[in-house]
Amino acid sequence: MPVVSYTSVSDSPPMVAVSSAPSHYTCRLVLEAGCFSLCILDREHAGAIARLASVSGSKVEDKLSDAGLKYSKGAKLKVPVIQGAAATLECSLAAKQRLGDHMLLVGEIRAARATGAFNGFWDFARYRPLLYTGWRDGLTTLPGA
């Protein structure tokens, strides 16, 4: 799944968490499959991210292709990995917890990849993060540096 925000929750084993509404098709797929990928996209993909956020995967045959994104299977897990992502984490679902109207999904990282824009830290001259600030009549972002 493409993400604009996630959090690290453990170094050993390496784990990250994302939040998703249980009613969303993607959340249901993750719970059923027991694994997911996090694909960190930069600002050039803002239109595709807005499309992903506005169309249910249950309404289209292939949501990623519908948004104009190409993908392949993960290196370690059978998860979609978006081509051109600045970084990708392949995760097995380690825990889930309902918190308010969302589900916290915790994934144990099984494989990770990043572009040359990441070498211990992000080179912001090469990686232009999509700074998500919410959804108000469409995807709301900050332009960044």
C-alpha cells in the first residue's frame, strides 16, 4: 500500500505501524492476506495517491493500475511493490488493534529496499517527500522544501 505516514514501533525485530479504516477494502485485504507492503512515494506521485484515496479497490479490477501505478511482486512476500517508489517495506502482519474508528496494523519487516536517495538518511535534493496534512475536498499536502 502506498503510504505518506507510518511509524517505527520496534528495532528488534524491525516493525512498523500504519492506520487504516476497517471498512476500507485495502484493510480487509491486509487482514485476509496477513501481509502487506508499504511503498513510500515522493511528490511526483501525488495525483496517483489522491486517486488511490478516492476509489475503493472493490470498485475497480486493479486499483494500482487504475491510479497509473506499475507494480510487481515483492522480493520476499507475495505483496504488490510499486515501481518507482522511493522505498518499499515488505511486512508480515504481526498485530492488529482497533483504536477508535481505525485499525492499527503492525507489520514485521521481512524485506526493505530504497533508492539511491536514501543512504542512512534521505537526500532531500533527490527525494521530495509528499507531506500529507489531511483530506479536505481532496488530498491536502504541504509543498515541502
